[in-house]
Amino acid sequence: MAQLIITIDGPAGVGKSTISRRLAEHLDAIHLDTGAMYRAVTLAAMRANIDLTDPVQIRELIGQTEFHFEADHDDMRVWIDNREVTNEIRDPQVTEKVKHVASMDTIRHELVEWQQRFANDYPRIVTEGRDQGTVVFPNATVKFFLTADPSERARRRQLQWKESGIKVPLEQILQDIETRDASDRTRATGPLVPAENAVIVDTTRLSIDEVIEVLLTHIPETA
Ligand code: DC
């Protein structure tokens, strides 16, 4: 049977992670969170105290570091040199710095290979990121691109922070989101754009359940 690959791309705060996890569970597929890979490389670079804007040093670091990723339906688990960093890669400092690594051509090429190799091991995957439908899995079974108004995305992010006991002003989140969006959209390699044949879903006024319902209408029942 052909491999099932569902790609879910879109900007920060659009609900990608929750939706990808839920969809993976529904389809009995593995959830591949490619943002976790960019975050892991960024965290390793921060810990090694190297210049985050220097691709040569980051490349070298990747060569000397052992990254390990494990996935099921749920959050991806991440190890750097045998130490689990699943929570640490979500630190706000990592979130702020990840744009450097994400905008480096050579590093993107390397991580695209990691993602494709990872997918090879599984017959069914739901993969989320920015370039999954365009660059990483151009032959995916179904491609989705999620959008939502920036103010709604900021509100959702604020709620997530609040649930983790962290208070962040809405204006600051909105500004961060807009900066990250601009950086994601304008980079030369793997920019945040919908694939030509992606289904675009605006999640601004939809609950998670409603989004899942919409996505399922585009996935063949035989999948
Ligand atoms: O989805 P996220 O917030 O965990 O992503 C972290 C960063 O990595 C974000 O700035 C965009 C970048 N990223 C990317 O450039 N390409 C991907 N496939 C996934 C994430």
C-alpha cells in the first residue's frame, strides 16, 4: 500500500501542533513535528555558545552532536547527546532564536534530509512545518495550509503561555508572531508559502474539532 503522508503547513499560532496531533491519532499515523528539529539545533547551538548566525559553526556542531527524535501520535520527543530536551526546546529563548537556524540554506537542506529519512520508517505520517508540502514531501497524499488572523493567533499563544503559568502581554506576542512570519515568508529556501495543490483552511473562527472535520473531508476514506 502507498505511504500516507499528510502535510500541515502554516505560520505560528495557527493550531498546527494540536491539529496535527489529533489528526495523526485519528488516522493512526505518526506525528512528525519538524519545528522540533529546528528548535533542537538552535538549543544545541545556544548551549555550545556558538554564533547562531554563522552557518559554518552550526554545520560543524551538527556533525559533532547526536540528535535523536522519537514520535508517535503525540508530541515528538527529542534528545541531544543522549539527554532528553523535549521541554527545553520550547523555551521562549529558543523560540526567539530559532529564526537564525531556520533561515540558513545549508542547515535547511540537512534538516529536510532528516525529515525525509524519518518519514521513510513509517507507513503513515502527519507532518507539520512550513515547507512540508512544498519542499520536503512534494508528493504527499494531501497537503493542508492553515491560516488565521494574526490577532487570533496571538490570543491563542497567550492562552497557551497562561496555561504554563507564564504571563506575556498580547502586544508582545503579536509583535513576535509578525516578526517570525515575515522571516519565515521571505527566506530564500523553504519559505512559508502554500503548495500549489494545498487545501487552504482559515482557522480563525473554527474550533479544533471543526478544523479536524474540515480536514477529514479532504482525506480519502480509504487512506
Ligand atoms: O512550529 P515551530 O514554532 O515549532 O517552529 C519553530 C521554528 O522553526 C519557526 O521559526 C519556523 C521554523 N520552521 C521552519 O522553518 N521549517 C519547518 N519545517 C518547521 C519549522
